Amino acid sequence: MTKATSISACATRLIIAVAVLAILSQPVTSARRRAAVPASPVIRTDVPEKAFFKDLFIDCGIQIVEHDDMPAADLLGLSQEFMRLGDSSPVTDSIQNAIICGSKEDSNGRLLYPDGAPRFSCIYVYGGLANAHGLSLGEQGRERFRSFFENGGSYTGSCAGAFICCKGFDLTKFRPGYLGLWPGTCDEHAVEDIFPTYIIPEDSPLLKYCDFGGDFKVDSVEHCNGPFFSLWQSVPGTESLAVNSLPGSRLDGNTSIIARKNSASTGRLVPCGGHPELAEGGERRDLMAAILRYAIDGRGCAKVKTVLANGQSWDMTSSTEDNVPEHTKIGDRQCHHFAFALPAKARDIRIRLNVLADHNLSLRLAEGTFAFAEDAQYQVANGSLVKELRFSSLPEGTYYIGVQCEDSVTVEPGRCDSYGSTDLLNGVPYTISVSWK
């Protein structure tokens, strides 16, 4: 190395050192403070979603037997919507398609919010003709059920409602109308007017809700051509909740109720081969209530749309057809979730909600957990289209923003509930932002 080269290298190092010293000596600006905040805080995945239009969608659609109520759901105080249709006809086909698949005023159908999230916490399907009902839904309708389940809605059903959630029965009899929510095959036992006793295993989660008189038995549960599940162990993660006892029958010793939850983000599946759903009292009604509770308790966990950065405004203005759920408008009684990581010594914190249509959206904030109405530490729930939460300071941490649509459709009960005030079914647009110094 020559002397000139050595002097040049020393000069370069001196320039770099001076530049670094100048940067370090600058005041801590907002930009530098933002850079010190973790871009992706740890977001909770263990908080069940709580905001739904109603608890239970009851499917008595085409080729499913019509019923007017479910005593166990009434016992639990569950809010319910019925779809009662009977046989296939041009009229009933059109009604079912509009309810499940959607229409101009409701492009996603009643089962789903505009962003694809479940609008009910659980679906229940009565008995009837499983494959015929599934075929009447069409591929788009069956996909609505699958999206409902995969995005966090739970599912239960009796007899046909249990058949249709599988991919087929008796190993080789795969049915194009089945939903395949449980990726296994059940067993058919086409016998009517038999009444097995259900034995509840000691490790059955149903016992969290009822001890069934202390003997872990439910007597005389009607079986009417329904399935059972001899191969429940073939699908990992499947649980056996109740076992048939009926000596001399193919049912004897085989599982009658199974359950499966694929992941924290999906709902829980709880199909039942028999018919406890019409019992007006006693242990059969208690059994149906336990099935409903276990299904609903297994609904999917809440998810954030995005982690907001300091000064960032996030648009929620897209429609279902745009297929960008992280930017899609909010549905009736739905809650959208956002998060941000607040650094130490942050000042003048502002969370701003701009509602872009004439509907009432609430704004909530919670530290460390999702900001549902009952969990939020701060909220603004007035009718203003512009809402702000402002703080001079807050402790360092991960904060969750909840935006909930307080408005909903009006409902006129009938064989199929009819809706009024439907303008918000395709979603309410808004923007959300957070900033601090």
C-alpha cells in the first residue's frame, strides 16, 4: 500500500465516523422512534370471536324436515334464524339460493359477512335427505358452508345434518352433495324407530356442561336412518363424544357423536347420528344443549386485519368481489380488529375512525387483548361519523382497536326470516388510523 493510498483510507474512515457521530447526536425524532418499535408485535391467537349477527343459523332448507323451534337452543337463550323451505320448486330454489349464495343486496349470502367471516357463531342442520339438500345448494352454496367453517363458524347437525358434513359413507359411497367438513366417511344404518342409549365416555368434553344424572348415560335417543362413526379415529384430531348401546344392532359399541376442530382459526364440528334436538326436557334436551355449547365454544379465534404503523391510515372500503378481506367493509354487528405497538414515552396518541356511510360504528381500545365491548378499556359509541380516542400518554405495549357496526337489518320472522334495512348487508366503509409523537 502506498503512502497516498493509506492517507486516503484514513480520511474515508474519518468522514464515516463524523457522519455516524452526527446522526447519533441528533434528537430522537418521531421517525427514529417509530423505527425502534417492533414492526410485528406478537398478536394473540387464543381469544374466540364474540361479535356475530346471531348465535345460530338453523337449516331446514330444501329436502330437510321443517321444524319450528329447538328447545335446547331456547333453553340456552341462543338467538336463532330459521330457513324453512320444504321441497324443491322454482320458488324455493330461488329463495334458498338468495339466502345461501347471495343476491344484489347481499352479495355474500346470509352465512357470511362481506369479508368472508361467519355471520353466525354456529350452523345447525336438521334431518332429511342429505345428498339431495347438498345438491340443491349447488357448488357455490356448498362452498359458502365450507368458507363459514374454515373462517371460524362452528357446525352441528342431526341425522342428515351429520351425513352431509362428511365426504361420504360406508367407505366407497362418496356423495357430490356432501360438504366434506369432516374429511372422513361415516357408516349408514338405515333403520327407523330404534332408540339406543348413549354412553358418554369419561373423557367426553360434553361432561363439562352436564353429568347426565351422574351415570353418564342418555336413554332412548331416537335413531331414524342416521349414521354412526366406526372410523372416527381415521381422521386425526377427531373426538368420540358419545357411544351407542343397543345390543344386537350394528350401532352397538359404535360412536354416535364426534367432534373435530381443525385449528384455532376454524370452527368446531359436532355431528350427531341420532335425534336429541326435539326433546323438550330431560337428559335428551340436556344432551342437545351440551352439543350446541361445545360447538359454539369451539368457534374460531379473533384475527386482526393489520398491525397499524404510526401515522398510518387504513382503508376498509373494498367489497366482497374484490377479494381483499383485510380491506373489506364491515357487516351488521360485526367487529373488525386492528393492533399497534406503542413505544415507551409515546405522547399525544390519537386513534381516529372515519365512517364513510350513514351508519353507527363504535370505536374501542384495549391493551393486551381484543377490544370487544365487554373487554375494552376505552370506547366512543356515539352516533358521530368521526370518532376519536385521544390520550396524552399510555403505557408501552400492544394495543388492540375494535371497530364494531352497531346497526343491523330488521327481521320479520317467518318460514324464512325476511330482512329490512338491507343496505348494510354489503358492508359499511370506513377508515381507521393511529398516530403518536
